[in-house]
Amino acid sequence: MITAIREHTVVRNGIIQIPETDLPDGTEVEVIVLVGEDTDATDYLLSTDANREQLERAIEDAKDPLQRTYVDVNEL
């Protein structure tokens, strides 16, 4: 049997907190995060230092032709 627990929360400093539940310690759970359309994707992607640094590196890499991989779609 599957039991669903729905909680609304806000990401703070890259951390998602779920309020305390009645589930016993050691219960295995699967968490699915749904981000609403009202969340600005850019703000979300830049919300943590790690994400921001990775995106900045990717932008710099994209400027360097040696970092690019070219694919001929006709060969796919």
C-alpha cells in the first residue's frame, strides 16, 4: 500500500525541510519535488553557491570552441 504525505515548503539555502511526520524511524521513503511554474528558473538555478559556480563554469566553457562537442545530426 502506498501512503502519500503532501507538504508545502520553501527551499532555504538549498535545503528542503519536511515537517516531522508520524512515520517511525528507519522508514524508507521516496521524495518527489515538484517546482511550481511561478518559480523563476534562473533564481532557482542560482539559489546555491554550488549551482552558481557550476553554471558560471559552463558559461565560460561554452565560450571556448575547444570545449564544444559538435554533432552532425545526419549521422545520428
